[in-house]
Amino acid sequence: MSQTPPLSREQIQASMDRSPYIRFHQMRCEQIDHESQRILVRMPMRPELERAPGSGQWHGGAIAALIDTAGDYALALAVGGGVPTINFRTDFLRPASDTDLLATATIRRAGRTIGVVDVDVHDQEGRLVAVGRGCYSAKPG
């Protein structure tokens, strides 16, 4: 892991805001916990992210983007900056409609070359709607 000072929530958010893709999804870093190596990212429901017009139901691609982004920034806590995705998977457990989504990403392993992060996605009522796991390069860039 990096010997750089820990990133603050504000630094993580500033990094997220530099990405046009993340800005489009309006993702917000809500919390970070350096001790547990965990980050919480919120994404609001908007019509552009619906599965079908007027349905209020989340498109799976937007949920997958939230999982990948939260996983990336969880590992950024350990290595000092955003990292490239190597691979990630998403398992959808239930539909989510008319709700913000909250992704809790927890580092499982931050090795010298690869980091592994697990991500749980809940709706605003606390129901688990999707889970994911990402593998990321452990070198920022």
C-alpha cells in the first residue's frame, strides 16, 4: 500500500468530479472509513438512468457503473489515487425503483499489484439490490 497521507472525503469527491462520466451520474462520496477501508457512494435516480421511460426503475448499466466507481475509489483510499479496473462483476438481486442507490465498497485485499473490493448496493429503504466484486490495479493512474 501507498505511504501517502490518507485521502479525505473531499479529495475523493474532487477526483470523482473531474470525471465527466461520474459527474453525469451525479455520484457523491457520502462517507469514508480508513480503518475499515470502506467508502459509501450515493447515486440519485434520474430519468436518464431509467430502464424504460417513466418506469422509475434503475437500468442495470447504471448500477454496474456505481459498483465499479465505488470499488475503484475504495481502493484509492489505500493506494492514494484512482486506479484502473481489471475486471468486475455485478449480481442483480432485486429491481430498484424510485430511489437513490447507496454503494458500500469494502477492500478485501490491497496487494502490491492487484486490489479486490466487494460492493453492496442498497436502496434508500436498506434493501440489498445488487452486489459486485471488482479487481483493480493497485497502482494509481
